[in-house]
Amino acid sequence: MSTLRRRRDGPRGRSARHGVLVTTSWFGTASKDFAQRTGRMELIDGRGLKALLKEHLDIDALIGLPKIPTGWHPQDLR
């Protein structure tokens, strides 16, 4: 979440019309909600990155996802 805010509030973020944040992991509910509220951020998680690599570069990447962080619940990942 703090990464999203830094991107939005940084010098380039204020004038940018759209931003993309990519991770090999996942985004929690708060980050997804924040990106949706701003309407200017696209979030690409590990599954999305894997799909894009396959679709555009024909690379079948193996992206290992870490365990759910302490204190998170499965619904935080939806």
C-alpha cells in the first residue's frame, strides 16, 4: 500500500495519467481498493505477470509465490 501511495504522490505520479505496478507476489485488499479508487493505477500480480509473459513472449515462467504473510487471511488476497 505504501508503494502505491509513493507512486501516486511522487513528483512523476502527480502528473502521470496512468501507472502500472508489477509484482511477482500479490496485492492485498487495501492496495486493490486504493488502486481502484484512484482509477489511475493498474496492478499486475504474479499470476497476471505469468499470463502476460506467456501471451506476448511465449515464455512459460515459473513464479513462486511466498506463503500468506502473518496476520493475513485468504480474503485479503481477493
